[in-house]
Amino acid sequence: MGIPVVKFNEKDQPEFFREAKKRVNAYFKENNISRYANFGMYFKTFFMVALYITPLILMVTGVINSTGGVIGMWAIMGFAVAGIGLGIMHDANHGAYSRSHKVNRVIGSVLYLAGGYPLNWRIQHNVLHHSFTNIDGLDEDIEKQGIVRFSPTQPRRKFFKFQIFYAPLLYGILTLYWSTVKDYEQIARYHKRGLLEAQGVTFKQAIFRIIINKLAYYAIFIALPIIFTPVSWWVVVLGYLLMQFIAGMILALIFQAAHVLEETEFYELDENSSVENNWAIHQMKTTSNFAPKGYLFSWYVGGLNYQVEHHLFPNVCHIHYKHLAPIIEATAKEFNVPYHSHKTFLGALKSHFSLIHSLGTGSYDKRIKTTKTAAA
């Protein structure tokens, strides 16, 4: 089954995004700066890749040869994987790193170093998540095959009352799942839905690239350390799993804190495949910022604490989001459009876990039912 032609409500305050876009364009023009990467972004790219590769080199060359040292190197690599995904790969695969399409593809291919397939990521994230944020059945970021309930539009099962306890464990295996089976599952699904061919790639080509990439990834990041690192093989395996858990947990929590919150809204298509909001208004209702004053935190997470700005302008490099945020917030206030933002990351996480707890126990559904009855 292919993707339905989704109809957003073009009459729903179209002037908001027109004005926001006008003001953002004026910001770049008046300050005579590019909306793409700058020297600071180039430095971050070098730093994050080096932070990932250097510990591996130190292990396989025997410079780091103790059990504690090896585990420490894998832990550092876990933070580096998340940093690469959030702050480098993400921009490049959005076409926001450079004006050059080729440069974006080359930089975006850094995802291969984490065992992922860039084309799958672009389809899931750019095509599905950004186009259909928090729309059940289309946004795969809230689709977890009936294991976790992330939307009130999804059916509730009895064991979901425990999801607040087991969901964090699933977050921790995100990149491990990604580097093993997820790409194969996605490529088959995208092929059936016609999304793969729409990107100009055949199913056979994609499968071949995934297999070659996975083999190279396993050889470099599993086989080489086991063979050359002067510690027992189980220490290497334990360290590798620790790297995956750290990276998966960071990536999952950053993205969950942006959309699956008590204040964000969730949707499903009606019989006409229509959405009640204008696309930009939809993004404002389904997205939230967090920790806007956490400058070092923002640097590490690739500016994705400014998710509102990112969803409205995904083709702008994240280094500019902190400057665009006051513009978008003021415009939203002027047009009486919601602008969600948590002062801290912990505040956003509290909202997230409170929501998935209420979705799991059914209290969310009861609250919505009561609200609708009162309104009627």
C-alpha cells in the first residue's frame, strides 16, 4: 500500500508561515550570512568523527589495553555516535549542511559508520516524519509495532500499563536494532509502498548496499577490536553493547522529548485523508523545544532542542536555530499560534514519561473522553 495523498487545510492561518518565512529570510539577508554550515560546524564535524574513530584506533593498536580502559573507550564512542547522528548526519541528510547536493550526500554518508543506511533514514525522517508529524499510520517515529503506545489514536493493550518501565530499555537498543535488522525491514516496507523507487533506487541496489555496508561495519567495529584489542573477547562485546546502549538512549530521548509530550497533539487521517490544520500550524501543535538556554547541550545535540525551528525550516543548518527561535516565537505569539517549549531537558522528559504512563494505563483516554463530554 502506498502513501495516501494527505490534504492539509490550506485555509488554516497560512499567513503565519508566510510571515515567519519572510522574517527568517530577512534575518539571513540583513546579517549577510549563509543558512548553511560555517567554520564552527566544520570543526564539530571533525571533532565528532575523531571522537568516534580515535578510541577505536587506541584499542586496536594496544595503546589502551586494560579492561577498564577499553570499556571507557566504548563509552566515549557511544557519546560520539549520538553526536554524529544529531549534529552532523542529521543536517547533511536534510540538505542543510551545504548548498552542494554532493557535499550533503558525502557528509550524510557518515551514517554508514554507525551501521545505518542513509536512504532509509531520509525516507523515514524527511519524507514520513517531517511531512506527517504525529499522524498515526504515517509517522514511523510513533509506530512501534504494537510494543509501545505513543499516540492516543493507537489501540491500547493490557501490558502497555508497564511501558513506562520497559520503554527506556527499548530506547537503549535503538542503534543496535538499527545496525542489525531495521534497515532490512524498512527497505522491504518502503519498496512495497513505492517510497524506495521514488528516490530513484531499486530494491536490489538498496539491498546490495545495505549488505556491503553491514559487513564492512561489523568487520571494522566488531571483528577488528576482537582480534587486535589485548583484552578478552567478551570485554569487547560488552563494550560494543555499552556503546550502542548509550547512543540509542541519547538519540531516542532527544527525539521523544520533541514530539511525544503531554502538550503536543496527535492525529489520524479522516476518510478523505485530510488533516484539520495547515502544515505549518500542524508542526507547531505537534512539536516542542526544550532547554533553549543550554548552550553546550544544544551544541552537542545539534540544535535539536530547537525542534520547532527545525520542523519549520529543516533545510537551515542547526547552528542558526538559536537566532531564529526568538523570531519564530514572536511570530507565533502575534498570530496566536502555539509555541511549545520546556525550560529544561528534564522538564521535557518528565512530560514525555508522564504521557506514555497515562497512555499505557488508559488515564489519558479517560481524560480526553471526559473533556469531550464536558464540551458537548
